Amino acid sequence: MKQVLIDSYGTPWEVARCAEVPDVGVPGADEVVFDVLAFPINPADMWFCKGSYRLKPPLPATPGAECVGRVTAVGSAVKHVKKDDLVINLQRENWTQRRRVKGDDAIPLPPGIDLRQAAMVRINPPTAQLMLSDFVDLKAGDWVIQNVANSAVGRLLIVLAKQRGLRTVNVVRRADLEGELKALGGDVVIEDGDDLAARVAKATGDTPIRLGVEAIGGAATGRIVESVGTDGTVVHYGSMSGEDPKVGRGNFIYRGVRLTGFMLGRGLAKLSPEKIRAIYADLAAQVMAGKLSAPVDTVYPIDKIKEALAHADKGGRNGKILVSPNSAI
């Protein structure tokens, strides 16, 4: 079978290759085997290839934080999925044609779900949902501010917040995104800049913002911190700049702002398998209903992984780059 390997860390499309490897074999009693139908290329996957991600396994290694697959075999002790079910996988190393995983790591999806959207259900939708629910007890009418609002997580957060009656301030780098993000339900779309806090206060009528969501790092973190109200909370979940957050200490000492972090794996680890399945069942139902979606730019075969990675690194794309290892989409 075909599988993506990296033999060293570096430029993703230079270090990644499509290799022939032994098949995964039959499942044990508590395992599931599935064919990988599609996987997206996420920023974390690019960082993994570069060696700048938190995980650096022994090489050669296989990237891939998420995928969607179709079950081909089920161990005797696994009861929640069956042959031919669609599943997502809670483990990594998904850039391959076939996977064998523990049964609890295989999360069923409803039949008929769009495979392109299903490939992207594992990480971004629950990230947006849990950041809205796990840190601040938000009520309808409350404000949330986020940067990287045009990202997949950012767009999903707008939609999920709107469903709960929350209002969003969406910080972007390009003014031409305003119409697009407002069409999703964003209340305020505003360009980032040194005077961000003052402009946000004007746009919200000086209403205190209780939750900030931030994924750039560096001085951008500080601007989001300055934009939330006294005793507000800012959740830092990524660093597109590669910089640690830079925040004036007065925000903590005098205004009581709380800066914390989010990682999906840590959030899910607190939950039972049944609760995790329920979260994904709800998100999948919203995908099926057309309430949650993310744009896709191009789908590549697995043997074009170098081209796919180079494309994923380019600006100006119209959505995610996906790979279909078994030509399913």
C-alpha cells in the first residue's frame, strides 16, 4: 500500500515522499481497519514536516492529523462501528491508504455525508466549538473577538457563535473579506493594527468582550488581550507568526485578563469515548444539514503529495488542499 513518509525535517514538499509499505493486516479484537478516503493538509501537518511541531517522532515518520475512511474490518470486541461505516480517526499518521487503529479511536459518521467535508470534521469544528464552550460561560448577546477569522477555524467559530446568539468581532488582514465573513454571520469585521482595541471598542459600543480567541502570537496576542474587557479571557490556540505571545503585564495585574491555551487533544482527553462520539455526531449532523462547511480548493492523489504540499503552502488559495489516497473523491 502507499503511504507518505518523511525521512528528514525540512521544506515539506522536499522531505515528503510517497512510498510502498507493507499492508496493515487484520484487526485485533479491539481494533478497526479502514481505507483512507481523503485527508486535508493542515498547518500543523506542514509544521510537522518542518520539524517545528510539538511532536517529533523517530524518522521515517508519517504525517497526518486527520482523515475520513471506510471500515473494511472490525475486531470482535468493537461494537460501535461495523464494516462499510464511514469513520474519522482520533490518532495521527493518516497520510496513507489504510489504517489499523484501536476501536475507541474510530468515530462513526453518518452515511451519505460529503466526503470532502468529512475529511475536515476531526479537528477544526470541535476546536471552534470547545473554545466557545470550555473557558467562559457565554450567554446570548455576549461578544467574542477572534483573529485569523478567515481561517477554517475562524469561519466555523462565526457560524457556531451565531447559532448560540453570540456576537463576533472578526479580525482580518484584508478588508475585502468583510462581505464574505458577514455573510457567514460575523457581526463586525475589522482589520488588524496597532489601534485595534480602540476601533473594536467603537464598533461594539464599548461593550466588554468576555472571550478572545487568538492564533497568531507575538504582538497580535497583545492586541486581542487589550481588546477584551476587564476579567476577560483570551484563548491562544496557535502561532502563525511562530512567535510566543507578547502581552503587556498591566493587562493581567490591573485588568485581571486571563491568557490561557487550547489544544484539541487535551480537551478531548477529559471526555469519555461516548461524549466524544456525541460531539462528533452533532457536528456531522450540522455538516449534513449544510450548516457547517469549509471550502476545498483542489484534491490530489497520494502519489502527487509533493505537488499537494507545495500548493498548500501558497497564498491565494480558495480553500483546503485535500488528498484522496484511494481515488474516492
